[in-house]
Amino acid sequence: MEHVFIVGEIGINHNGDLKIAKELIDWAALAGCDAVKFQKRTVDKVYTKEYLDGYRESPWGTTQREQKEGLEFGLEEYKVIDEYCKSKGIAWFASAWDMDSQYFLRQFDLKYNKIASAMLTNTELLKAVASEGKYTFIATGMSTYEEIDCAVGIFREYNCPFELMHCNSTYPMPKEDANLRLIPALKERYQCKVGYSGHESGRIVSTTAAALGATSLERHITLDNTMYGSDQAASLNVRDLVRLIEDVRLIEKVLGNGEKILSARELETRKKLRGC
């Protein structure tokens, strides 16, 4: 089995605090993640004025705008994140939720792009991302086959390498809704790599996804599931992240290559029990 690419999704779980972001990067690197991921939004592009003026109590104030802006990092913060990830030897990238955010991310030498499930039908954004030619993870939550067909068609038209990610966009996701058999089904339909982006609690769904052949895993991570934030409850605490990666790396080994070969240890047993 090939190496499963594991992404620690920091998203907005940093709560606008670089110290928390750095701690999450530390844990992701220590646990053995291949990358960490953030989310980038231009608040006035993603949300309506009416929505932003609405009431929302948060650590930053009492409007939706104050809450959304409080969760966003700007250029100076991402410069720090960029250098910090380099110092830790771990890649970072982000999912853009609007065109301005994708243009913003082009300021950094990022190896990967990500299409969030909510953005899978945003044709303008898909074309902008595909035009960059970077390896792109495409989440398929909330999407029909017809919508996925269209997204895949765009990336193939631009000859941009991609990987689909099976996803159920509920937060947290009930484990019985995982429908992990879609992983091999998507592989067969699109003849491409297929990973898993999870929003459930615990590790069993993600380890099962790896056993079913998921080529990547993305899980939201948090320092504390009780922290403020809409994604914290659907996240892995960092200690479970360590355990998950240990489990996945073991799964990679125990699945083997599917060939019937007598190991040296088994040959020794054969000599004892069969005499030949």
C-alpha cells in the first residue's frame, strides 16, 4: 500500500491566534502529518452585508462580521505561518472560499491547492485553481455525481493533477453516515486517487477509510474540543491525531501487497510443522 498523505486541517481552529496556530503546527509535525491546511476567506465577498450585520456573540464582539473577521489571518500572519512551517519541515496550504483569497494565496510558494466541498460548483474558482497546475485536493461533500463530473472535467481540461476526497459535510458527522464504500466507487468512476476528509469524532472511520484504500486523509485538529469554534467538536484533539497516524502507518504495513508469498518466518514454521 502506498503512503497515505495525511493533512492536519487547522482551518479556523486557531481562533485568530498565531500562538494557537503554531501549537497546532507543532503537533501536526510531531505526529507525522504531511501537511497542515488553513481556510482563507474575504469576508465581504463570501457573506452578504445583511448576514454580516446580524447578531453573533463571540470573543470579538456581537456581530457576524466581528466573528468572521476575528477568525481570519492576513498577510503578516501568513508570512509567519509560512516561515514557521518551513522551520518545522511541514508543508502548508489553504482552501480559498472566493477568488480574492485564491489570488492572495498565490503570494506563497505552495505545493498544493484545495477545493472545499462548498466551492465545488464555483466554476470560476475551479478554473482559476486548475490554471495554476498545482496538485489539488477536491472535496466532494454535498455534491452529486453530475457536479463532480463537471469539476473533474475542468481539472482534466487544464491538465491539472488532482485527487478527489470523499466527504460528508455535517459537523460533527454521525459515524453511520460515513458511507466509506464511496471511496472505491469514486476511484472506479473517475480513475483517480481518492482520499477521505472527515468531520466525525474519534479515529475508527478514518482508519477504516485508509484500509479501504484512501490515498489521503484530512482531519480537523484542535488543542481542545471544548474551545470556542464551530469546528472544534468535529476535530481530533492532538493526542488522538498522534494515535491516528500511528494506526494508519501500521495499516499501510499490514495490508501488504496482496501477493501470496511465504515469508522467511513462515518458512521456518513450515519446516517445523511439515518437515519441508
